[in-house]
Amino acid sequence: MTDQRSPIRVNVFPGGFNWGLYVAIDRGLFARHGIDVTIQGTPNSVAQMTGFAEGTFEIAMTAVDNIVAYVEGQGEAPIGAQPEFFAFMGSDSGFLSLVSVPEIARVADFAGRTLSVDALTTGYAFVLLEILRRAGLDKGAYDVRRVGGMVQRFESLRDRHEDGTMLSAPYNILAKDHGLRELVKATAVLGPYQGNVAAARRSWASRNEAQVVAFIRGYREAIAWLYAPAHREEAIAILMRNLPQMPRAVAEASYVELLSPADGFFRDCDISLAGMRCVLELRSRYGTGAAPLTDPTKYCDLRYYRSATG
């Protein structure tokens, strides 16, 4: 039976935001729809987007800003413009929090300090810059250092190599256990924001529409299963099996945060066009392109989602 399923490799950043994937694999939801999903980890967006362009995996779970950046030829990896990249499903708002060393009491205190990002031109760096700008800190009032993905940034901040960074669950939770301070959640400052999406290459998706639709259906079923209160204990067990270094207390805190009725995983798994517009506004402000970006539909194709949910 297994060898009759279509294999799909999904590349991800490490973190609790992969919970839907873990559930869909563990409970056989992807298999029920005829696909065999395996997860690959990535250390940073440069490695992920390079592998994406090379076809070393079929689907990327990634910040949609990465897709926008590489479609526009503004990505940090030297792979040129990638018009093949597109998003077909939304996952969440990114769960982003600005976390600092304990002596930073408010965002304005980052004046003269150093913060870390994954890459200077992609990912969530622009969210950080915008939060700082709205607190009265323009570029030049602080330093920004490229450190890498979430794990690397958490460890570097924990070891006090920088003064702040953007983290999401479980790393913002772990940070508080290490005496670090969660200053503000990004959506509290920015409003709707499209964070992680499922993305593919257009040519692959057009040849494999059934597999894309199957992926959306399995993932949506996993998110619906996670939100059912009766599944809490099993959900936490699945998370801890997939992230074996996660303590029980952190898993329980992640459950509260990632399944928050207001700010948790998108229940419908659709792409937020309002959130996409925020992403484009930030890239227009901080990116390297000359023209403003205004059309969210350039970077996504919702026909697969409509087929999966119709």
C-alpha cells in the first residue's frame, strides 16, 4: 500500500509550527489521501530557497515573504529571480515575538544595541525593522547581525551575543525559561500578517495537482484535529515525539500559544490576503526593489485550495 502513495518531500524550519505536519503524518491523514510525506529540516532561508530552486524537495513550508523575495529577484541566495515559486496554502501569522535580553524593557531601548536576523533581505527581518520603526528607531539607530534560522538565533540570544531577535514557539517560550524577555507579539503591532505558507514550484504543481490537493486536505484535517479539545493530550504527545528535546511544560505552553482562538494556526488554512498586503508593504519599504509591490495574487495560486475545499 505504501509504495502506491505519491512521495512528497516537505522542507521546514524547526519549530512547533510544524505541528500540523506531524499530526497529518502520525495519524495517517496524508496517507489517507494517497501521499507519503517526509519532512526535511533546513538551517536557514538561503539553504531552503536554494534547495527549492534545485528541486531537492517538492513543498516548502516557509515564510511567504521568502516566496515574494525570490519571485522578485530580491533573495539573499545567488539563484536569481524564481518566478516558479508560489504559495498555495496558508498556515499561520508566523507566531512572531520580539524577544530581548532582560535589561531591555521596551522596544525603544534597542537604540545602540544589536539584534539578529536570519537573512538581511528575507524572512522576518522586515517585521523586526518595522516594529523598531514604529517605536521611533530608524535604521542606523541599532545594529543588525545575520545569525541564521530560529534555532541559531535563539541560541545566540541565549548566550547574549545579541540583545534581541524575532522568535516563535517554542523558542519564545524557551527564551523566557532562560531569563529572556518577550517584549511584544508582531501581530499586536502590525495587525494581520501572513507568515508561514505551503509553497511549490508552478511547473511541479501543474503536473501534480492531485498531490497538491491531497496535501491541503490532509493538512486541514490535521489542524481541525488539533483544535479539538479532546485531542489535547495526544496532540502534546505527538509534538514531544517529533521534538524529543522539548520539555512537557514547553509543549503545554506551545499548545496554548499555537492553538490560541485568536492567534493560533489558521483554522481554514487559507492565505490571508490582508496579511499578504502587509508583507508586500514591508518589502516595498525595506526591500531592494524600485517599484512598490501591491498585488498579492502574483505570489499565490488559490485554485488548488479551492479544489481541496470545494
